Amino acid sequence: MPPRWPREPDRKDPEYRRLEDIINFAFHVALFAAINSGLWFVDIIKDAHWSWRLWFTGAWFGILILHFIYIKAIADYSSAETNG
């Protein structure tokens, strides 16, 4: 069941921005899992030995770690002020 927001969604609401960032991160993780598992599966089945697959997976995983660190430690959801 998808998450339900109890009030009118507003990008200025800090809780809404935090939830939006978490959902965005979850989508990023799902995309990583789908693409990389498919990449490794094809590599193993075709016996391709692509030299770039390890670097691709590692770099993307590093980006995921940075995304997680941003959401949990860096992002400031207390300020409701946005320019726009």
C-alpha cells in the first residue's frame, strides 16, 4: 500500500520534503538493483566478461551511499523557506 499523506501536500512542508527524498532514494535503490542484477545476469549467461561492469556497479553503489548520507545526515528539513 502506498504511503498516504494526512494533509494537503506542500513542498514547503519539511516532513513532506523528507518523505519525498526517502521515496526518491527508494526508487534509486530499486533502479540500481534492477539494472545491475540484469547486467550481471547477462554477463554470466553470455560469458561476456565485461571489464567495465565492476566499475559501473561500484560507482553507482558509491553514488547510492552518498545519496543515503545526504538524506540522513546533510539535508536540513527544518527550514520551510524555499525560493520559488
